[in-house]
Amino acid sequence: MKIEVGKTYLTRDGQKARVICTDKKGKSGRSVVVLVLESKDNEYSITLYSNGAVYTGETSDLDLISEYKEPPQDCSVFQRVRRWTILRLPHPRTCRRERE
């Protein structure tokens, strides 16, 4: 996987990590600097090898596994009818453009 500055990736444990640098200099050989979103208001930085791994030869929850893509916006709502039946209906506000 090619890691690029400015893109957001997913870690092995599902956290979003945005790349801020891919040419960090140092003795460790870790050249990629990412900010991992820990909570809505908090990020922390880690350094990775150029292949997105934290360690060589073993896996970590913070390894980058894929590029993050925004999930598609679903414009459906679910409505419970009676006790066990659930209907999936288009939501009028979010699907207005799709219907026109």
C-alpha cells in the first residue's frame, strides 16, 4: 500500500489515522508520521515504517491496513410495523435530490 501525505487510513483496530509526513529523518527507520484520532477532540502522533507497520515482523493494532473511505450516505429510515416487521423506507429529507 502506498502511503500518501494528507490521506486518511484505517488502523488494524479501526481507528482513523491521517498522514502528516512521509519523510521523517531518524535512526529508527520509521519515516511516516500519523495522527490517530482517539476521540472526537483528541489525536495522538505515532511513527510508522514506510509500509504502514509499527513493528517489523509482528502486527500491531496501530498498523495501517487500508485507506479510509467515507461510508455512503444511506437515505433510508426503518419503521417498525406491528411487533416484528421492519420496513425500509426512503427518508423524505435526505432523498429529495435522488427522487427529483
